[in-house]
Amino acid sequence: MPKTDFVSLRPSATMQRQLAELIATGHGNQTAVIHAAVERMWRAECDAAEPPRVVGAVEVLSKIAACLDCNTPIGVDAGDGLTAGAYAILHDDGSVRGPLCAACADKATNHYVE
Ligand SMILES: [Zn+2]
């Protein structure tokens, strides 16, 4: 059997405690916990290689009054420390990026307009 079929590890005291807690809270046995841990790390580190797609932009009230992309002041003071006329870029994975000025929001969404 190839060597890679088995992983032997010597858990630290902290890891032993964490494993015991995860097993106690119903995440399966030690093997199941390690499987889930690698799966999650892989999703976070490798599966995220493809950036989320831009699906649109919405005008928002922002607490930050400078464009994230070009750093120029954006919008108009709407009171309460908020700026109107800023844009948030929406992605297909539900994440949001911004605030952007109108020009940068146009640029960010232009490629994706159908
Ligand atoms: Zn900008």
C-alpha cells in the first residue's frame, strides 16, 4: 500500500484538547474531524483560486468617504457620518466590495454587463 494512504501525526496538547472537544460536540471520530479540517482548509486555500464574479453594483450609504480603488473622495455628505453616492460591487458568491466612486463602479461592472 502506498505510503500516502496513511497519515500518522503526533497531536500537540492543544490539538488533543481541540480534537476531544470536537468529538464531544458530535463531529465524529478523530478521522472524521481531520477529514473535515483538511476539506475546510482546502476550500479556503485552494478552491478559492477563482475570484467571485461581479454581478452588479448598488448605490449605498457608506461610512468611508474615499473610493477603495482610486482613493478619491466620493459622494456627498448625507449626515450622521455617512456618504451618499458611493457604490458597492456585488459578487455571485454574495460578497460585497466597496465603497467605490461612480467611475470605478462603472469600470468594475462594465465587463459583466450582458
Ligand atoms: Zn474610484
